[in-house]
Amino acid sequence: MASTFELYRDEADEWRWRLRHDNGNVIADSGQGYSDKSGATDGIESVRRDAADAEIEEVDG
């Protein structure tokens, strides 16, 4: 199983990213638009760097 980061412009002409599993499901997204493409790619690199060591925390709600 694999996933792919997709980098795209939204309807407001801002850069966004989403992480899509090979089954087609979106498993994460940028949650915001970036005026510069570099902002979106920085967000992708942040997820790549930080998510591998992320803790799992159970929360209510």
C-alpha cells in the first residue's frame, strides 16, 4: 500500500495539498490554502518529517 501527495490550486487560486491513499481515499489535507506554492510544499515536508514519530492520543468527542 502506498500514498501520494497531490499538490494543486483550488478555486480561490491558492495552493493546497492532499495525501491520497492508493485506494483513492484522502487521508490528510493542508486544511488551508497558500498563496505561494512553496508554502504548500513546506507543509508536505512538515508532515513527512513529523508524522512518522507522532504519538497516538485518545481524546473525547
